[in-house]
Amino acid sequence: MVLAMSKYLPKHVCVNSDTTMTSYVTIKLPKSLVEQIDEVLEQQNLGYASRAELVKDAVRKHSG
């Protein structure tokens, strides 16, 4: 199963639908947004080990 926000995901991107294997894609974010993510990680003790964890959690919460 793939969660896709169609206005952000180009139509030509294919993601493996095999649920037994995790697929990853790379996204590009503006440097200013990455800096904001880094500030949140540094200033708040949220328990995220990486930018990717924070972003995945934010997308899950937004889509849920």
C-alpha cells in the first residue's frame, strides 16, 4: 500500500506495491525547510533520531 499526496508526487513515479518489502524514495526539500526541521530536532526533545523519522511521523499524522 502506498500513501501518495498526488499534487506532490509526479505521475511517473512508481513505488513497489509488495507489502513484504519496504520501498524508499528520495525527496528534495528547500534548504530553509530542512533548517526548520533541524531546529525542531535540536530545540525540542521529541525523541526522533533523524529528519526522516520526524517527516514520516508528520506525514502519517497529517494523513490519518
